[in-house]
Amino acid sequence: MNWALARLIAGQICIHACMAGMRLAAPLLALREGYSAAAVGVLLALFALTQVFLALPAGRYADRHGLKRPIGYSVAVAAVGAALALAWPIFPVLCLAALMTGGATGAATIALQRHVGRAAHDATQLKQVFSWLAIGPAVSNFVGPFCAGLMIDHAGSAAGSTEGYRAAFALMAILPLLTWFWVRDTVELPPVIAAAGGPPQRAWDLMNEPPFRRLLIVNWLLSSCWDVHTFVVPLLGHERGLSASVIGAILGAFAIAAVVIRVLMPMVAERLRERVVIAVAMGMTAVLFGVYPLLGSALGMGVCSVLLGFALGSVQPMMMSLLHQITPSHRHGEALGLRLMAINASSVLMPMLFGTAGAVMGVGGLFWVVGASVAAGARTAWRMGPAGKGSTHL
């Protein structure tokens, strides 16, 4: 990993940590102020909701303007959103801050992914750089909540005061500014101009191409697996009589395994084939989802969680590598926007569906249904074309 890529990863960590910290502090403050669990659920959904609607425009904007301008606007919006919560720590402003920090993080992520993908010279380098880049969100999901929690617990001088929360919001407002510090010296890549004289292109035309459509379907299936694991493991652990700390350790083992596999992948990227890795990961996920509900011990669930982290953690770099190979350079931002829009729409809707389905068929049944869906989708993953297939028609 070179210094230029390391700076971009550091920038991604800072702005993503801002959103992750806000996602901890804002709901805790709302609960302390007496708001219901339903209201807090709405507040949490707002972090993803903006990305559903802004992802596609943000992708187009990145296609036109490159890296620094989208990052600059994202930094400003995220910092202002957190600063508003600092100035007026009331529920409506917390909702606005959630919308602003969530949308800004999504737009910055698209611009960073597009730049890193365009800077790679071949398929092997694509897999390497996206493996490194995928470590960023995992790190920020620890750094943001951890720092926000420290501020909440130790910066407040009186019980019942909002000083600790204000301190957390102040720190979250500073983090996006560090993103600009890391990214500001990055050299912009030459713009990619679409061939003149062709028919007008719409983002949804990408969906008409079988390689991209297959990639989006597989990406949605595997993203749902992340969501169902996060949602169901606490329920399953509660049924087994496990403590909160043990359940947290099981989920933590999953996250650590996902990071470990992404650290190892750049070392063997030349030997990896995207569709093979994705299809194998889907097969492993289906088997593990079938076994998970049958395990009664914390150790068994922990081992299963680690293996699942290895499987699902390996997927994103392969997906991003394929996406950059099957879409034209001048439409990478649009393609990334469509992908992010689908993932965030799933994150908003799927937990509600999981809750309804879990009440009907039980926790084990939910695992088995999702596992069967992933197994059925493995064939689609295997049919995702080799590098370049389908790109000439977009």
C-alpha cells in the first residue's frame, strides 16, 4: 500500500467515523430525553435514508468533477451537521444531523471509491486497492463510537447535563475536517469524456446490462446477510441465555474476521478470481446460516461468526473490482451510486422485514430462508462475466 492510498483511507476513516459516532451519540441522547424506541428507530434510519436518494446524484457529480470537489462539499455538510447537534441538541436537530452526516459520508465514499478504482492499472491492482479501502469502514465503526462514548461518559461534569453529548458532537464535527487534511493534496486524475454523438444515457440503463444486473442482485443478497446476522444474533443469543457481553463478543469476532481477511487479500490478489471468490463465499454463507441456529454454545456461535466474517468480508473488494471492470470509466460514479443506493435501501427496509418474518417463522427459520436465498444466488454469482464483459454496451 503506497502513501497516496494510505492518505485516502485515512480520509475515509475520518468522515465515516463522524457518522458512526453520531449514530451512537444521537440515539443515546434521544433515549435519555425520553423519546420512544420507535422514535430512535426513525432517527437511526435517517442515517441511511439520505444515501438512498443522494447516491445516484452524488455518483454523477463525481463522474463530472472528480475527487476533491465532492469531498470538499461532503466535509462541509458533515461538519455542519454535527455542529448543529452541538449547538442545539434537540430531537429535530438530531434528525437533521443524521440526514446530513449520513448523506455526506455516502457521497464522499462514492468519490473515494471512484478515484481509487480509476487509479488502479489492472484487475490485480483493483482487488488489492479495494481490499485495503474496505478496511476503512471497519476501523471507523470502532473509532467513531468509541471516541463518542468516551466523550459522553467523561466530558460531562454533572448528572443529567448534555455536556458530554455536546463534547461528542464537537469531536464528530472536527473529524470531517481531518478528511480534507488527508485528501487535499491528492492529484486529480484526468477526466473521462463520453463519446459524442451517442444516445442520451440514463443511470437506469445500467440495469439493462446482464453483468451489472447480476452484480447488483448478488451484492444485495450478501448485504442482506450482513444485516440479518447483526439483527438475528442478539435474538438467538438471548434465546440461548447468553449475556450481553458474550453476544457483543460474538458480533465483534465477526467484524474482526472481516478485517483480517481484507488485510490478507492484497497479498494473494493475483491468484484470486472475483466470481470464484464470491460464489465460494455465498456457498460458505449458506452452509453457515444453516448450521447457526442449531448451535447452543457461545463457543460454537463464535466459531461460526468468525467463519462467516471471513466469507462475507472477502466479498466487497471482489464486487468493487468487478464493478470497475464491467462499467465504462465515464460511468463509474453512476454505477457506484446505484450500488450504494441499493445497499442503503436494503438497510432501511430489511430489518423491518426480518422482524416480521422472525415473528412468523422464528429466528432459526429466518436464518434458513436467507441461507437458501444465498445458495440459490450462487449460480448468478458464478455467471458474472469476466473482466470487461458487457462494458462495450453501456
